[in-house]
Amino acid sequence: MRRLPLNLLIGGVLITVLAAMALIGMVWTPYDPLAMNFAATLSPPSASHWLGTDEFGRDQLSRLMTGAGTSVRTSALTVLLAVSAGTLFGVVSGFMRGWPDRIIMTLNDVLLAFPGLLFALGLLAVLGATEGGIILSLGLIYMSSVVRVVRGTVLGLRAREFVEASAVMGNSRLYTMWRHVLPNCIAPLTVLATSICGWAMLAESSLSFLGLGVAPPSPTWGNMLSGSRAFLDQAVWLVIFPGLSISASLLGINLLGDALRDMLDPRMRIRA
Amino acid sequence: MTTAPLLEIENLSLAVPAAGLTIVRQASIAIAPGEIVGIVGESGSGKTMLGRAVIGLSPPPVKHAGGDIRYLGRAFSSMSEAELRSIRGTGVAMIFQEPMTSLNPSMTIGRQMEEGLALHGGITAPERRKRVLAMLERVGIGADERLLSAYPHEFSGGMRQRIMIASAMLLRPALLVADEPTTALDAVTQRDIMDLLVELTREHKTAVMLISHDLPMVARYAGRIVVMQNGSIVEQGLTSELLAAPQHDYTKRLLSSLPTRGPARPVAKGDALISVDKLVVEFRKNGGLFKRASTKAAVRNVSLDIRPGEVVAVVGGSGSGKTTLARAIAGLTTFQGGSVTFRGQAMSNGDAASRRDYRKHCHMVFQDPFSSLDPRMKVGALVGESLRALPEIPRSAHGRLIEEALVDASLDPILASRFPHELSGGQRQRVAIARALVRRPAFVIADEAVSALDVTVRAQILSLLAELQKKLDFACLFITHDLAVVEQIADRVIVMQDGVIVEEGSRDAILDNPSHPYTRKLLSAIPLLEPTTAGGLRLKWRHADAAMQ
């Protein structure tokens, strides 16, 4: 029996806790996350409010749970958008070469040339600061790295003999792409997808912090952090818990990504 | 010889404790000054690790597990790291297999070669340059000052290996460890390099530990041969004695798996199945902003016919255009002139239907079974995929056909549910053969199909191919640089050089009575082990007259 790698164990536990928080938060929270209670403003963690309350007396645990849902939803959808669109363009670009490759790569380079957050800010100004807008703009930004990675992998696979063997067998290019090229891109894609998940979560929090994310009063970790700045000296728990949630989730995702890379890379597997 | 040994390996064992493996077991070899000792074995026999241990370059997971190495009577285990370093280079030097990667691509040849001299010699810079140049001239690269400021990528593989030899010999080592020094090179270059290596080491009285899987090559140059299997030395002795009367079973097996000439078959009759007429394949070199695009002809005006049921071998050195020819016939490369005709239908301007027909009847076996099988598909699916293009075969029959094909290729049908990485190299090549033959093709192209395999495995695959060819009667175009393979399997031989066919004829005519100088040179580059009446083997030189041309 092989020992479970440490990074898989810690990453898995952190991500399970995050997912549980988000899922439970969708159906049940200890208090209504929006309900104000002016009798208990800025109260420290206690038996009735485990993680304390904010300046309006809203229960912080309830708000964190609702915010977890928002974070998980946006980052998951961002990853889905980035990976599916990026894989499509990457495979087409790498497998067809010629002019489709040139057009896709030029546009992709333009996307890559913009600083990510700046580009998102610009897009959000046009699209409006909604959840859909965030997903679309972040998805577009991260798509460019997916295109790069997939195209590189496909270029390497194209020269492999099994792709040529498929052509010799009389298989169409579309079939070869689907059956032989795409499955072999999965390993690098899985690793990239986990990193994108982390970046997207952080970017969503940053945008919320800057006031361009999901608008208050609906809670996200970013805007909770942003709102708590003013009370740093009176209610330090308002900063600690959202910050801790963000860090722990990112750590979990990155550790899980590391573990996945170790498992999917056959060279690493031999050494283990 | 009565002189004290230069290097003694005594009961040396090497192990990888982390994996619980012993890779060299109780090996004992003594090498006298100036002697050439060949270490022969298949992949995984521990021969490379033994060579690495001698120069003290064992990779980190490999641990010393008993025994010792003595250099001029002094044990390695009693020496400090500094003493060991002083022995490396001047005492023991090494030449690696891959000249492409063993030279630093970002350093000029001159600086790279001088490095060793600067470390060990205490010689002034101008003197070093003089010595490097003299050595470069000696190995046949030339004595031009400008060579010193050239980078490795400006030289061909053979030239790079000459440079490697030159830089190893600059320090006049007492022992040279040569690990597969010519495996990456074609036959003619291989012979030139080996001749040079032997000449140079003889001049400097350097002993050589020649590690290779190529028994005839080793037999030609080494005075003594050590045979290794699974980490143990199974037999060692004088080359002539070992060849004439091998003692150990494994040595006998190694010797018997050398290809021998099959019986000549009657010349195939009938219309040509594939007819290639004045084929031209050119590669465009893309021009840059300031560089005009240029074209290089890889195949020039090549014409050949392949009749049903015939095995035609195309031989030639690297760069002769033989692989390009095969790829053009397979339809993997577009050609610029001429035509390829299959059963009277031209492929160049053939309509889609005839192209599909051709695809159904033509298949290819590639060189490297590690990369010609999709790592994410199981063996059954890999073989079955070949049937996809044949709609006339009902899906319900696929399972049976796949099983039959696997059995034909001497594979257990149970393997159908395995992934390629779970199989050995030989098994993978069998899967590739099963995949090619499951649709009963009329024509199979085998591009160096056995070059990547170990000697004994190669013999098995070759006889399997020959047997299946007899049974299924497909025509076969066999691309190879290995004339021994030609000897065993071909009916007809085509010799290519620089993109043109220089000679063509029946196998026996080409091998026994070559007329073109290039063919003679190719043949002379390959030593032949010939059976003697006593049951052993002896070394025979083919067309030795052409050797020095």
C-alpha cells in the first residue's frame, strides 16, 4: 500500500472543507447573511456568532459561507470557459498550422500582452460589474495561457509516430485530433486548470476588493475584506477570517495541482 | 600479457537500494594497458552502469554494494574525491553515446576542448590552442584556426563524435570508456569513427573499455569480450575463442540471434503492386527577412516497382533519402514530381475514392514502438482502430479479428486490455505489427522497424515478420540501414545515396557481387560473423578492398 502524498492529503482536505462550506452555504446558513442586527454590531467571536459580526451586526460565518459559493461558482465557471475555449483554439492552431494558426496566435499574443487585471477592469467597465461579466473577462484572460499550452503540446504530439500511424490507417484529421491528440493533452491541461482555478479565485477577490466584483450587500470574500479595512483596529476578526479563507483555498488548490502533476507525469510516477 | 593490469574491477556490485534492485552483481574484469576490452549486453544488462562506475559517475540513486575498482593497484574506495577527480580525464576518460547532447551547445569547440587541458595540465594558453588544433587535424576535422570558434551545431553527428574523441584523447588518458560510441551514427560513419578511435588509442597506448550491444562491431575491434546479462558477467574471453566456442547459453543465444541469410526465393511475377515513377521530394527551407527561401531535394528521380508478395529493402546511410521515400509512398509527405501508382491508380492526382482504397491496402510499421502507439489507448483498441476504416467488416467480427491478429503476432490475447507502457519493447513492436496486419494489407512499409530493439528481440521480430509475410503474402518495403537485416528478410535490395538509387538488384547479387562503390563501402562497413564448420563463428570482412576508399 503506497502512502498518500502529503500535498494530496492537505490539498484534498482544504478543498473538501471549501466545497462543503460552499455547498452548505447554498441551502443553509446559521443566520441570514443579509439580516442586520444593530444589537450586536462588531461583536467578537462567541457562542452565538462563531466568527463574530460586522459593523451592521451581520453574522460573519453566514456571510463567509455564502461568499464561498460565489467564489467557487465564479472560479469554476471561469476555468470551464478558459479551458474549453482555449483547448478548441489551441488544438485547431497546433494541428492545422498555416493561416488559422497565425490568426489565432496573433490574437492570443495581443491578449497575453495586456496585464490581466487591467484588461479585466476595462472589460468590466463595459460589461458591468456582474458575476457574468467577471466570468467572461477572467475566462478570456486565462484562455490565452491555455491556448499556448495546448498548442505547444499538440505541436509535440503531431510529430509523434502514433499520430502519423493514424493518418496511414486512413483516419480523418478530425478523428485523429479527437481520438489521439486531445486525450494526450489532458495531463498538462489538468495541471493548468487547477492553477487557473486559484488565479481566478484570487482575481475575483481582488476585483471585489476594488469594488468591481459582485456588488454589496451580497457577500464575497473580497468585498468583506474591503469593507473590514475601516474597522481593523476595533474588529480584527473581520479581516482575519475572510483573509484566512482566501489563503487556505488557494493553498489547497495549489497543493492539489502539485499532486495532480506528480500523478499524471509518468516520469515522476517512476521515481515515486 | 604479463604486465600488471591497468584497471581491475573486483567483485563489484552496484544496487539501487530505493527500488530494491541489484544492477551489477559481483563483476570482475581486469584491463591491461593498451588493451581493448568489449563489454557486450542487451539493454538492462548493467553494462553502462559498469562503465559509469569505472569513471566514478554513477547516477545518484545507484549505490556501491560491495567489491572495488583498482586503478594501477590503488582502490577507488581508499581515494579522496580530489584524487578521484585527478584520475578522471588524465587517467580514465569517457565518450558518450549521443554526440548531439554530450557537447555543450553554447560553448565553442575550442573552449570546450581546452577545458580539460586547463584543468589538468598547467599548460599555457597558446600551447593549449596548438595542441587542440593538432588533435583536431589528427581526427580529420582540419587545422583551421576558425574551427576553434565554431559551435557544436555547425558539425554533423559524425564530426561531433570525432570532436568528442579528440577532446577525450587530448589528455592522453590511460583508459578510455566508450559507451556505445557509434550507435547513433550510420554504418559508414560508424566504421570511420571506430577505425579512428582504435588508431588513436593505439598511438597513445590507451586501453579501451568498449561498451556496446553490437556484437559483430565489438568482435571486430576488441581483443577480449565480456558478455553481460541481467547485471552479471556470464562469460569473458579472447574474442576469437569466444566466437569459436561460446560456453554460456546466453552467449550462444546472442550469437545465434545474429541474422543469417534466408533461402533465396523465386522472383515475384505479375504486375507491379506499387509503382513509383521519377519521384521527386523537395524540402523548402523557409527564408527569413533577409534570407531567400531555398529548396533541398531529398529524393531525386527515384523509380521502383514492388510486385505482390515481394520484400524489397531500401538501404542507405543517414541523409540518403530512404525514409523520405517511404513517407512519400505512404502519403505522409507530399511530393513535387513524379507519381506513385497503386494497382494502376495514380496517387498524386488520385480522387478520394482511390486514395481510400490505397489506405485500406497499405499500412506502415514505424521504428520506435514507444512512440508509434498512443499511450492512452489499450492494446485491443489500438489494433481495432485499424479496422475502423473498413466498413465492410461488421463490428461484431472485430473482437475475433483483433484476437487473431494478436495471436498471429505471438501475443497473448489477454494483453488486449493492457496499456502500451505495461509492455516490453518487443511486445510493443508486436502490437504495431498486429495493428498493421489485422486488416490484411496488400502492402506494408516497415521504416527501420527493428532498429530500436535489442539483438535477441530483433531476431524474434524479424523471424515473425518473415513468417507472417509468407503466411499472408503481403508485399513489403523494408527501410533499413542495417545490412544484416536485409540479409535475413529481403528478396530485392535497393541502395540509395544522396536521394538517388545507385544500385538495385536481387539480394544475393547485391550482397555478394556489388558493383557500385557506395554499396561496397556500405557492405565493408559491416562486419559479418560467419559460421565455421566447427559450429562456432568467426569474423569475416566483406569487400575489405573497399574499406579504405
